Amino acid sequence: MTRDSAALGSAPAGSTHPARPLGGAPASLLRRIVLQGRYETITMLRNGEQLILAIVLPLLAMVGLTVTPLLDGFGASRINVAVPGILALCAMSTAFTGQGISTGFDRRYGVLRFLSTTPLGRTGLIAGKVLAVLAVLALQVLVVTAVALPLGWQPDPQGWAPGLGLLVLGAAAFTALGLLVAGTVRPEATLAITNLLWILLGALGGIVIPAERLPAALQAVVHFLPSGALGAGMREAFLAGSVNPASVLVLLLWTAIAGGAATRWFKWN
């Protein structure tokens, strides 16, 4: 499937007309969004570099944290403390780095400008990207869980609802940030910025390693970063089965601010 066919309602190859159901009516906006989201999801999963960033590196980090003493003292077992942060890292990998890079290069090659003029429209295009992020994130959760459970992960059963809710909220915040970067700087700069921030936030942003284990100069800052808020909230959810209101507030603020900035300054060409 090409981007043209996804935007026009999954038109057959070689056709220039939108796909029409049996009744002859044009495809609904919801159907166009679902088709675009499916295309974006398949594209992300077929990209070897993004697959490494989204799944392989988080799994390696999880195994590394279970065999080193970095997380000692934060819970009954290292794996219980590590997995919530790894799930948060997955959200950042897909929503910020992966989506930011793909959107940046789509913008460079004129794909965004073309799709924004089709029946899919700008709103449908963004909705399709969000749908793809959620689909890949769901796959990441399944893979991490499948690997973590045999390693001894024992999450609080009451933590699944707040934990998954925080993941969705974190994905929204990081998607907004990724689109802001992708829509305001050159693709090469987007590639450098998103990868550099992934490394810095992953190591020093409180997302994988709790803020209390970071240098004192960073401890007062990371709680206000989306990475620190998501990491702390995920650990509280899966370790204690409760919601961290401060984390929710910080993520909501980042989503609103980054989303507003992206809406205001995003360049489609």
C-alpha cells in the first residue's frame, strides 16, 4: 500500500479514485484514519533501525538493569523496579524518536504536504500517526511483559489500569514533542536531536533510573521533565498500585504546551 492509497481510503493500485464501499459512498474519515494508522504502523515495524530502538534496546536495558546493582534499594527485586521504567522508555522511543524522525523525513520529501491536501486532511494524518504510536506501543508492552514475567516480574495487579493510562498520556506528550521537533527543524537536525535526547533522557532523565539515584544537581529538575514524570508514575503504579498525581499533571502540561506549539509552528513543507 502506498501513502496515496492510504490517504484516499485504500484505493486499488493504479487507481486515482478513493475506495468506495458497496453503497457508492466515499470512505468515512474514520476509515481513512484507520487505514493511515495501519500504514504508519507497518512502516514503523518494517524499519530495522526503529525496531531496534523500539524493542531491542529497551529489552537489553531491562536485562542489564537486572544484573547490575543500579536499582538496589528501590524495591523487593531489581526486575520489579526496572520494568516500569523500560515500558516508559518504550513509549519515548516510539512516540518521540521514532515518530519524530519519520515525520521529519516525510516532511522533507513532500509526503506531508501531499497528504494534507487529500480527503484524509491534516487532522486525519495526525490522528493516523497517533493511532500508529498506540498500536506499536501495545506491541511493545506485550513483548516486554512476555520477557519480564519469566525473569520474575511481579507487578501489582492494581497497577495495570493506572500504568497503561500513564503510558497513553506519556505517549501523547512525547508524540507532541516529536511532531514539534519534526515540524520546525530540518530532517537531519530532527534525527540528531531526537536520538541525542533519547540517550540523555534515557540515562539522566529519570525514566529508567529513579531520580534519587541521579546526581544531586539533576534530582530537582527531572521531576518536571516528561521522562521523569512518566518514569516515576509508572514505578508508583506497578510497585504500589497507585496513581501519582504530580506525574499526571506534568505530563498533561507537556502535552498541552508541546501540542499547542506544534499546532502553531508546524511547517508542512
